[in-house]
Amino acid sequence: MVMPRPHLSPAGIAFALCLQHLVSTIEVPLDLPQPPTITKQSVKDYIVDPRDNIFIECEAKGNPVPTFSWTRNGKFFNVAKDPKVSMRRRSGTLVIDFHSGGRPEDYEGEYQCFARNDYGTALSSKIHLQVSKSPLWPKEKVDVIEVDEGAPLSLQCNPPPGLPPPVIFWMSSSMEPIQQDKRVSQGQNGDLYFSNVILQDALTDYSCNARFHFTHTIQQKNPYTLKVKTTAPYWLDEPENLILAPGEDGRLVCRANGNPKPSIQWLVNGEPIEASAHNPSREVAGDTIVFRDTQIGSSAVYQCNASNEHGYLLANAFVSVLDVPPRILAPRNQLIKVIQNNRTRLDCPFFGSPIPTLRWFKNGQGNTLDGGNYKAHENGSLEMFMARKEDQGIYTCVATNILGKAEAQVRLEVKDPTRIVRGPEDQVVKRGSMPRLHCRIKHDPTLRLTVTWLKDDAPLYLGSRMKKEDDGLTILGVAERDQGDYTCVASTELDKDSAKAYLTVLGRPDQPRDLELTDLKERSVQLTWIPGDDNNSPITDYIVQFEEDRLQPGVWHNHSRYPGSVNSALLSLSPYVNYQFRVIAVNDVGSSVPSEPSERYQTNGARPEINPTGVQGAGTQKNNMEITWTPLNATQAYGPNLRYIVRWRRRDPRGPWHNETVKGPRHVVWNTPIYVPYEIKVQAENDFGRAPEPDTYIGYSGEDYPKAAPTDVRIRVLNSTAIALTWTRVHLDTIQGQLKEYRAYFWRDSSLLKNLWVSKKRQFVSFPGDRNRGIVSRLFPYSNYKLEMVVTNGRGDGPRSEVKEFPTPEGVPSPPRYLRIRQPNLEIINLEWDHPEHPNGVLTGYSLRYQPFNGTKTGRTVVENFSPNQTRFTLQRTDPISRYRFMLRARTQVGEGEPVVEESPALLDEAYTKNQVDIATQGCDEDNKPLPNSQTSLDGTIKQQESDDSLVDYGEGGEGQFNEDGSFIGQYTVKKDKEETEGNESSEATSPVNAIYSLA
């Protein structure tokens, strides 16, 4: 229910508006009218205790006293629907009561309070309600932590997440605080850090404690217990195998550490070294055995034992005395491939005793390779820091000792790098389009290239929609699931390159959901919805549609349109409609699927507010008048039993009103005079009453055929294809309806040429409106015509005038039907042609113009004239190489017509002389191509296709060509009078004709 607005005098209103500007500094007395002001509200980040009821405060002042409403997560919050929620009286404060059960977490969200009165609406801040959380520590078994003395240590707290986060501190299980200093400290995440552990750290245990503010509780984690250990032995230098040549020196080293420091004991072949046979070349010095001037037969396996109270270490190393010449251990003739500017290594493993010296050479010559771009390693490898094209070649490694030498060759090939020169680029595309991701690659042609695509760093499944090409990837009919990172990976056996781009797919929005109707009133309702995903293209509009179940159930109509930034709208409603609504989201890609319908809302009825539109009155017969109108639709009916009160009366002389009540959109009045005006009114009515007084419209009763024909019809010949007409108009009283046009019917009665059959098909030209002159064009020259005129109204033609006869003068002929070229040999060219299809007068002869040409060079033009009966000509060639261009025209005494143009064919070879070439054309074609609307037959002739462009039937041979003034092309024309205008031509039914040509 809408409360009545308090009445204010103009002075009072001005005073209230002035107060609004001063409200920040002056307190407005509450006895004066004023808009709402929020006086109290909960904090923006509102954390509540889950054990208590929830109070979300909102207080406001104003005059009249404000009313309050709330939104939750941007959607209207219906307080009355939830029994646990209430609103304090004369206040907007929400109370959520959990005494009868319920979960406080279900009410978390963003709340906003609205305070309204007749002068405006005030909004609270958006209040983010969260329930305080103090979860328990997860149950876990904490084992004793063993740590070496002096090692760093971190004890993790990992408190359970709380709202707000808890305060962390460390204590022992006996609740003694853990003392912190530079060595022991607590991190920001709550963990306890030891920079180095000492034995005293094991004298207590360590427990992490979390204090939660709102619940006033402290939770304690199971304590950690430390065990600080001393260390067992570990290697510093483990003895390694020793290979010596006779007479060489060497040593075995065995170093270890631990706490306490381990002792070292040497054994040989598993026996203490002190108990072994004396070896004059061997000397034990603590953790080292030194060998001098070793000899064959001194080989043995030595053991080193390092031990303390916590454990021991044992290692074996053999000493082998050999006399072996150098040998290369790598395969012969290795091939190494490397990418240009990359680091590489040529390996040459070798063996010998004494240990050989190894040198590298390139292409079998030069100095030893070591230094600069090269580094020779003791194991025989040659490292190259940056491989260049000039480094390609054969490398030789040579191993030498006193017993001989050995060598091996390695071939190095330096390859071009693999590079993506044009990679994919980030794209934003519409759903259903066909994006292309580029990947153009440059690589060494001697290496096999493999191109793969990844999507979101996983191999891309190509399928039927992914088209992989040499230089890219095309996605056919891209869909939302295709959005993501695309990586092109180009790889060879030696290297690879990759390029990545992100493809964003713009899709139609998802459908809106959760429609809700609030503020239900007689003529309005508030519709709220939750937007769907915009699928990367912002929503620009929302279309609200409605459906009613009385007149058109199941049919949805557009109601209104709103910007994409809103999700709520106040909808205007019509009476007596059982509404349900749905919402469609629109973005640049398209429209979403409609939302699910809202619940229905039925409005009460009322009398109609508008009357039908489009009211017309017109006769369908000469003695009636049909009254029609556009009926009201479902949202205009406003109530049950919609009907229409139809009223009419004669306008001149004015008669009494007649009326009839009907339900359909038409009513027929019978027994009316012929074509008289009527005043018409149509008023809507339902069971609640009538619409306002309707407008008056003018209609007419039915027409009858005109009773008179035009008189004094006169004809003036303008040229060979057009005439000018004048006539005396009929009296308006004889038309018996609305005058539409004057119409001239004409037909070709005969040709002035003997024995030429013509079609006598009737045609007409229309001259709209009340006029007395016009032009008839597109006539055949040199013909006899007949003509008669009528006047027409909506019913049809009136009586016809007397028939007038007139001839048309001669014109220029149409082109010869064809021009055929025959070249039986290299000396002559035979021409043959046919008469023009439309002579348009008495033929007086033919004119032939021809000239030789060779490429862009042309010769002299020659003109030949022929009698009207001649249709052949032989040309003696003066130049066997050049081609000829021919232009043939027919002529009458008026002049020459349009030409037929043809060129002789090119002479390809000597075999041409044994064959005959025919060319035939019809019509003008200067580019040596078939005419429009023509086709080439199997025998080489070009035949004119049928055309319906002409309004005049010229017979079997086709139709002529006309200038804009109606004359034949090439015909001499006479300038029209300024007042003469052409009519609109048409024709009656056609009949086939056969053209017969003969000379006059």
C-alpha cells in the first residue's frame, strides 16, 4: 500500500531543501519534513560470536519515519520469509535468533540497509558479516626430533585458520615460556627457528599455543621433544683406485671426520697392513700410503677403516701396476652435431700405463688445441665454449706414452638454430569464429623438424576442429572450452624453441538465475535476478520478457530493456494480466538462453484506458463498408470479456449514429450508397467499464466501375519508338470511386514491311492521378499501332474510348544476326552474315569496316559497302601473319545500326592450312567475348538467350535496345515537350510468334 505524501506549502518545501544543504553542519529538527539519515550501523567487517544471536544494526531518522529493507549479497533479502530473522520495530536492525537451532555460518554474506521515506533513500555501508572460527588443532602424533649438535632446526606451528587469525606463542608443556634470543626466535608464520642446536636445547619440550580472540580460548599443540646427537664418521677424502706403471710413484689418501674424531686403520687384501709382507716401495703415514718406484707384482687391494664410538666407514681401493701402450676407448669416427653458438664437448676416453698424454688437432694439422675457445680436460674431452660455423671439421685426438701412441677422429657439424620467427599472439575472439595461431619456423634444413602444440602446458588433442598447418594452427568453430594458453614447440634432435599466447574466447552470457518478485503493487513489481557468467564479454543489456496465460499462453513478449550494470528493475504492469517474467542477458557476442520463469503475479482488473488503433472503413462490394481496426492486446484489455462498440453515420449529408457491439476486429455495414464518406468510432469496453471517448475516423463505402471514357484522344509521334498522348479527362461524378489512373492500351497491328508477321499482344501504360497527358515509349519502328484509353478506380476499368491508329517512322536496324569467319587457307578470308533480326525499316545495304593488326600495331581501316541482298564477302589477304578485326553494320535510310564485331583467329602452325576455322557472333562484342545473356553452341556460333526485359514482344528473335527516351539505340530522336511525361508500362498475356523476314 502506498502511503499518502504529506502536503507541504511552497515555503515549507524551499525551507526543507535549504536544510538539506546545511545538514552536515546544522541538526534539522525532526518535526520538519526531511529525508532519511543513517544514525547507527554495524562496522563494515563484522565478525560475530557463533554462540550468540546475531544483531546487524541499522538505525535512521527522518520525517516521515523511514521504512527499512535489506539486501544480502546484492539481492533483495525478504525478512518475512525466514522465521529466524526479524526486524526491530521502528528500526532497521536485523535480529537473527538461534535459540531454536540453526547454523550461524548460513547467514554469512554482504548486507546493506535501505532507509526510505517520501523524500529519498539512505543506504548503510555494505556490512560483511563473518562468523568467528576457532577450529581445533588437527590430531597428529609428534615423534621425537633427532638433530645433530650444531645443525639448524625449524619447529612448525601450522595453527588452524581462525577468524580473526589467532595470536601465536611458544611454551613448554609445563607452561613455561620459551626464551628467545638471537639463536632462538619465532617467525611471522608462528614457526620456532634455531640457528644452531646445542645440547641444552633437549632439556625441555616445545608446544605451540594459539589464542582465539572472540571465543577467548587458547588451544595448545602437542609438544615437540628434541634429541641432540653427536655424529658418526663421514668421509672427507675417500681412497680411489690407483693405476701405476713400473717405476712410477703414487699415493692413497683416507680422510674422515666425526665427533669424536675417528681413527684410521689400513688393511691390505683384508689383513691389517702391519701384519702383511714387507713392501719396500710402500710407506704408511697415518691417513696416507705413499708408493715409490713400484714394480710389476705389487698390485693389491687396500682397505681404509675410519671409526669412532658412533660407527665406522670402510672403503676399498686397488693399486694396479701395469705396462700398457695407449689405447682409445671411444668408437672410431664419431659424428658430433651442435647448434651454432652453443657449448659442446668432443670426447676421447683413453687408457694406458704409464698414463698417456693426450693432444687435440683440427683437420690433421696445426698446434695443439687448448686455450681460447677450447679447453682440454684430463679425461681426454675437448670442450668448445662457443661452436661457430668455422669450427666445423675433423678433430683428431692423439694419446702418447713411452710405449707408443693411439689416435681417433671426431667429425663436428655446426647447425643453424631452430627459431620461431613468428609465434602465436594473444587473441580475443568470438565464439564460433575461426582463429589462427601463427607458428612460422626457421631451422637447419639438414635436421628433422617436429612441431607440437600444447594447451595449458599439456599436449593438445587436435581432433576434427583443430587444423594443424605448416605455419600455424587454425581452430574451427572456437568454443569456450578452447580458451587457454597455447604453446607452439618446434624441436629437432639438437634443440627446440617455443612460443606461447593466450586465447580468450568471448561467448554468449550464461542465463540469469534466481528471479524474485518483491514490492508487489497494482501497477508495478520489483524484479531481481542474479547475473550469469559474462564469458569474457561484458553484459551490455538485460531484456525482460513476460508471458500471460489468457490470450496467448506460452508466447513471450518483450517488456523492457535495462543496462547490463543492473540486476534489479521496477516493472510497470497492466491490470488483469497473470504475469510471469524471464530475463535474457545480452553481450557483443549474442544473447543468453532465457532464465527460468519467475513465479506468476496476477493484477486486478480495470476499465480499458485506450481504444483500438488503425480504424479504417472501406467497401469490399459496391453496397457495403467494412470497418476494421487493430484490436487491443492482452496487456491493454485490462479486464474480462473485452468487446468493441462500433459507431458510424453518413458524413454528408450528416445522418444519425448507428452502433453495434462486437468481439472481433471487424464489422460490415450493408446497403450503403456508392462511395460516400462515413464518420466512424470504435470504443473498447470490458466488464469493468468503457475506455475514454474514441477519436472519429473517415471511411468510404464501396466503389462501382467508372461510367465514362476519356475523350478527344490525340497522338503526336515523337520518334520511331515513342508517341505523346493528350486527352480530355472524365467528370469526377462519373468515376464512382477514387480515381487511380488513366490507362492507354495499345498493340502492334502490323509491320510496314511486307510479309513480316508481328504479335498483336495488348499492352498498357499507366498514368497515375488526375492528368491529361503522357508518353508511350518502347514501340517498334516502321509499324502500324492501335490505341484506346480508359479511366480506372479501385473497382476496375471504365468504358474504353474510341480506337486510334498511328504509324511509327523508320529507325536504324538491329545488328546482323551473326558474322561468320572462315579461313580455308593463308591467302583468303571468307565472311558470311545474316540479315538483322529487326530491320526497323527498309534495308538499304551493309557497311563493313576492317583493319589488320599484329599485337598493338594496327593497319589502315578499309570500308566496303554492300547491297541489302548481299550476305557474303571474300577478303584477299596481303599479310599472312596479321589478324583482322571486322565491324559489320546494316543500314536504312535513317542511318546505320549497331555493329557486330569479330576478329579472325590467330594462325598457330602450318597445320592450320589443312583445317577450316569458323567463327560466328551475334551482337556487338569488342572484347572478343560472348555477349551478356548469350551462350556458345557446339558449332561455334553464339546464340542469343531469351530475355523478358522488354515490355514489347518482338517475336521469336528476341528484343531490341532502347535509349532512356524510348527510342532505339542509334535512332534519331525528337526532343520532348517540357510538360510531357512517360507513363508506367505493362502488358497483357503473351502469345508465341514466329518472325518472318523479307525485304519490302
